Amino acid sequence: MNASITAIFYGLVGAGVAVALFLSDSTGSRYERSFRVLTAFLFWPLYLPLLLSPTSPSVPATPPPAAPSDELAAQIAQVETELGRALKSLNVEHDTALRPELDLLGELQSAWRVQAERVRELDGLLAQPAFVESAPVGSETERATQCEQSRQQNLTRLRAVRQRTHQNLLDELSEVRELVTRIHLAKYTGNPAASELSAQLAAAIAGLSEVSSVSNE
């Protein structure tokens, strides 16, 4: 009697596991699925842990957005490399007197990327067909002519903003490269006092920050 009850219980559990596997497993051919369901009915203790294990929905891996790779990005990377080597050659990373200036340099490097991205956005905007210069379409009334003239003026201002932002960024990078040569010159002609180098860096950063603020107006 006990054996019969055990067999019935075993069969019921096996049937439940087989049905659950049939509903949850849709991989493989029809023959393969049938084989798994049959073996699950007969050997359900082997399949039960698999069914009870938590499963997480598969989320497609999305690669992080690639950093911009263009001429501006290459120029910024080059200047950052040159500046890093110059500062490292003087071991200024451990100079507490220069810490505020070094922190500002990090903020300035972030500002370069913001300016470069702004140039890219303006380039993309001005390249759109809707922003390409064209003659008035359709009505040639006085009102339409005035609107087109205003449109052309706005486009001119947008191009000027793009050119100013781009040129300001290039000027900043040029000033930093000049500062790099001063640092190397100081090293090979006799290291200046920390206060002197700090003053040079502070003055350069102040000028660059002023240019950055003007370009964002």
C-alpha cells in the first residue's frame, strides 16, 4: 500500500514537473522537447532544481557610448597628454601649493569637452537641409521677404557662434601648449619656486576660464 501511494505521488509530481518544463522550455526541436518532457516525468528530481532556480530576464548588453573621435577630440587628447607629462616632470602632483590650480585644470579639461561637443552640435544643426541657405519658396510678398531676410540673419549668427566657440577652444589649447613649454623651460633652466609656478598656472587658468565663459554666452 505504501509503495502504491509513493508511486502515485511520484507520478503526480513527475507530471507536474513535465508540464512545467513543457511550458517554460521552448528551445530545441519538437523531438528534443518531447524527450526532455518524458525524462522530466520519469526523473523529475533531476529537473526540479532547474525549474526552481530563479531566472533573470536576458537583457541585451549595450556597449557604452563611444567617445567622440574626430579632430577636436584628438587635439584635446594631445594637449592633455603634453600637459600631464610636463606636470609630472616637475612632480607638481604632490605640491600642496599647486593643488587649487591643478583642480582648476581638471575643470578646464572638462570645459574643453563641453565646447567641443557644442561645436559638433552646431555643425550637425547647420548641416540640416532646413538650415541651408535657399531662396524664398512660394510667396514673394514683402512679409515673406522680410522673414527670409531674418532667417538668413539668424543663420549667420548661428555660424558665427559656431566659429567663435571653435576658435576659442583652439586658442585655449594653444595657450596650454605654450604653458607646457614654459614648464619644460623652467625645468631645464632651474626649477622655479612653487609660488612662481603656481602664479604662472593660476594666471594661465584664469585667462582660459575667462575665454571659456565668454564662449558660452
